[in-house]
Amino acid sequence: MRYFFRILLFLYVLCSKPLAAQTNVSIFPNTLYAPVNIHFTPGVFYVPKTNVAHADFMGNGIHQNCIRTNVIESALNNTADLPSCLALLSTVQTDLQNLSGKCDKLIFIFEKMPAWLSSSSDGSPATTPGWYVLNTKPPANWNTWQTVVDSITRKLVTQFGISNAYFEVWNEPDIGSWTGTMAEYFELYKRTYAGVKASNNQNRVGGPAVNGWANNIYWKPPYGHLTSTQVDSSLMFQLIDSAVVWNKIPDFVSWHSFSLTYHEFQQAAFYLQLKTNTLAIPAIPQIVSEWNAPSVVRDSRLASAFMLKGQLELSRTSIANNAVAAWQDFSQSINEFHADYGLITYGGIHKPAYNSILLSQQLRGMTCNMTAFSHFDGMASVVNDTLFVLLSNYAPPPFLEAFNHTLFVGQWNANQLDSAGYIDILANSFTHLDSIYRGLITLAGNDALELDINAAIPVYQHYDSLATGPRTFVLNTNFSGNYSAQLFVVDSTTNNMQYRYDSLRAAGYTQNNAIAAILPNQSLSSSSVMFNNGQYTISLQPNDVCLFKVNIPGLSSIEEPTQNAFSFFPNPAQDKCVVTFQHIQTPSGMLELYAVDGKLVQTIPVTASQITITTANLASGIYFMRWTGAPQGFQKVIKQ
């Protein structure tokens, strides 16, 4: 499947480009919708390989939406028995406690069966790099495994006090890291579940951390739109079905994504909601516990813009958390920037993709409306007197976007297009379909598939127009004054340590000297600009990203449109306020109270048409209240 993605990415054929169009973007700071989504406080699979990477991460001041760590794997596989495993964990107690305080969820992985627990003595390499066959097998004794899980969980949660621990059962069992049967995997899940819950039923456990959300241990589904039947056969969904029978429903489900096909975020979220609704069970949080661009485009300009695109698309789903894989490159190379997984290189240099994420991490407060007549990728938010505007000129291969439009919007899969003769998967040929998208071949539109292929042609044309030239954005804040702003850009040179490293190497620096010259100051640089009459024009090259921080005095005093779902009194509030639901006899759901930085600070069950909220423990300031029964309706609450 990964090779299939590579073929799609390299398929793009250069042809004449239309002139880049101007995109007029209107921003409405007084139409507040929702707090900035948790996906813009990026999660990370934290695998530091050097002390420089560890110090950088712990000192960057970012509170992550989640952090995933393989510390249990390290403890299990670098010791010879349970006592020494627990002792090794004790040596990193402080580090783990610091990580816990730096995120909403700290995800620990139970993976890689150690030699002293494995039912196999086969020490030959497994198909999964870095694993041996014995690592992929069930334990010799299931009771012993459960005891080990219980002991480690007690160590981390009870002794270390890590209350936000989440325990994930295995890692990518669908691509060779589990060579037991599916029945044995289910036994692994049940035993791990029981071990995690033994000390406290509130401890959280989930999985299966598959490499593709709809994969099975034995097979992978066709690329593109999937049917309910195909999804129900996946490992993740069979696990959910079985867990309901066992009364061991996972506290979360997790999976990985390493492609530019962001459409799968929405597809996975949709089918999980459908599954839980069908089973009549509570919603199960979904975590993308590893994601990144595919290796073929990592350390490229496209990857830099894709990191922002991925966050935007994740924020439009019900997926709870995400973790970019990984914090640092896994392997050292004689050259930096060698398309490895990390957000920083082995030498500790920040990649442009990481700086793109840093731009999104600066979003604050409440999102506001931002519109244009042509498609664009961006988000705007407001806190106090600052308007944040995040923009990306995401320019992926036009064929890939058109192809995905045909598959995911038209609801087809690649095998069906192969059978119809539009592509040839076996020969790795997509020339015929590409010619249709480019307008060299015309389809009459005689059937549903032809209609859906034709519907993707404008998608191809749009991204084709972005591929080689700049795109002009005219931003209009809908305020008539002149306003100062900070502008942060990640492009081919600005905030681009890859460019700086390459320049130093070209100037004769050694690898070590180039790294040493870059490491002391990698902070994001910005320039000062003016929004004249509330407007600013910027030209972005393909895959440039930027962030504006616009100072608009008095912005915090603007009242958003009144929502009619509920009212509250008094406002400002001191110790309490009374919420009254308008024209609703039996409201239900939750009231949510958010701070101006977007953090959820209080939830209150709605049990009657009038309820009282205690506000005495809140710090003085501005808050926003939302009722989940009318999710777009936020109202401003002031606590004295």
C-alpha cells in the first residue's frame, strides 16, 4: 500500500499552468464559533535519541494534546526479569512525571514481547525493522504477562502518580509486529486490559495501534472508500465487537497514518461513530497515535505544508487526539534531512515541518468565521485584542487530490477503477486516468463512475494552478482601521533550518560545525507589517505557510451575535449564575465553559430547563459558554 502511494505522488506530469489566481479571504472576528481545537496543540510520539533532543522538547514550553512514549518497551527489552524492569522504570520516574505534566494524555505502549516472556526463542529478524521473531509472539504464560502488566501499571499510575496515563495494546500488529493469530491477539488484549484495570478500573486501556485504520492482521482493504462490511472485518472493528461481548470495551481506539490521504481521518471517525451507534454503546475516543507525511516526501516543502493540512483536517473530525511521529529522527545519517520520521533531525535541527506546526500551536482563543470563494486552507481565532490568521498554500500533486476526490467523495475504491480500466495497479500505471483529469481524454458521463471522474477535473485544475507559481491572498478583517501585525512565514528560506544547513554545507562547513552553528538559536523569526484599512495582501509560493498576529484595539469588547438557545444571569457573575434554556422543555447534554485560551475548564450536566452553575472557584476574567445541544452557540461570560 505504501508503494502505491509513492506511485501516486510521482505521477504528476508537468504541463502548462494557468496564472495563479487571487484569493480574497474575508475574516469576521465578531462571529465566534468554538475554542481552538485540541489538534492545534500538537501531540508527539516522543522518541528522543540524543540529550539535545530531550532538552529541546522539555524546554519548548508547549503543552501537547498527547505524548506517546515507548518507555515500557525499553524497560521490558533491556532487562531480564520483572524486578529489573521495574527498577529501570524507577530511573526515569522524574522524566515521566515531567512528560505527564506537559500533556493532556500520556500514552504508554505495551509492545515487543521480551525474550524472558516470549513463547518463542527465535532470535532472527522479523519483517518489522528493529524487531525479532520472538518479539512478535504471545507470552509463554498469559498469567505472567498479566502480572507484568499489572505491576508496571501500578508503578506508573499509583507510585509515580501519573493520573493521565493511557495504555495502548501493541504497535502496528497489522504489518508484522504480531505474528500470533488474531485469537491470540484478542487474548493479548484481554489480558492486558485486565492487568491495566487490576489496580483501578478507571485506568485507561485501548488499541490496536494498527498502521492503517481499516487493516486486518492478515490483509489490507482496497485504497479509497470502504463499505461497512469491509470496515467491520478490520482488526479495530472486530476488536470492538468482541470487547462488547467480553465487557472489556476499550477506553480509546488508536491507529496510524503515513500518507497524504487526509480523507481517511473523516472516514475513520464516521465509521467509528456508526459502529458505536449500532452497538448502542458510548462513543469511544479515537487517537491517531502516529501520523506524518509518507517517507517519499518527508523533508520536502510539501511535507511542511502537509503538517498544517493534517491538523486542519483532524480538527474537522471527532478524533480526540493525535501524535506526530516522531519527535526526533530514528536513525543517524551521514547527512541530515534524510526523510526520516522526526520533527527534528538527529543533530537536533528543527525541520521546516516542525516550524509549520509551531505556527499552528500559537493559535489562541475562539475560532471565528473566515471565508473565500475559492478553496483555501486556513483558520482564524480571537483572544483579547489579537486576531490570529493561519494560512497555507498547500499544493499537493494534482492527480492525487483529484484521484482521492473520485474515490472518497464519489465513494469508489482503487480496485473498482482498476476493473473499469482507468488505472492498472499491477503495472503501476495511472496514465489513462491522469489524461482524463488533464482534459486530454473526454468522458461522456454515461454512468456514475464517469460522472464522478468528471467531477474531479476541477479539483485537478485547482491544484494544477497552484503547482508552480505564487498564490496571492488578500485578507480583509472587516475593520476599517490600520492595524499592526506580526507575520511569521515558513517558506523556502525563512524559518527554514534545512535551507540554512544546506547553505552552510555548501559554504564548506563540516556537518558538525553546521549543526553547532544552527542549534543556539532556532526560534521563529517574524516581521512587522500593517493591515491598511483592515486589509493585507500576501503572496505565497506553493506549500508556504504563514501566521498573522493582528493587534486590533477593542476587539475583546466586541459582542458576538446573541444565541437564543439559552441565557444566563447575572453576567458578570461572582459565586454563581443561573442558566435558563429558551423554549426548550426538557434540555439534555452538557454545558461547557471555556477560558479565553480555548481550554475547557468546567462541564455541567443539563438536567432541567433552568440550572445553577457555581463560578466561585473560577479566576476572574472572560469565559465562553456552550451547550452541546446547540454546539455552534457560544456566549461570553464574565467572572468578577
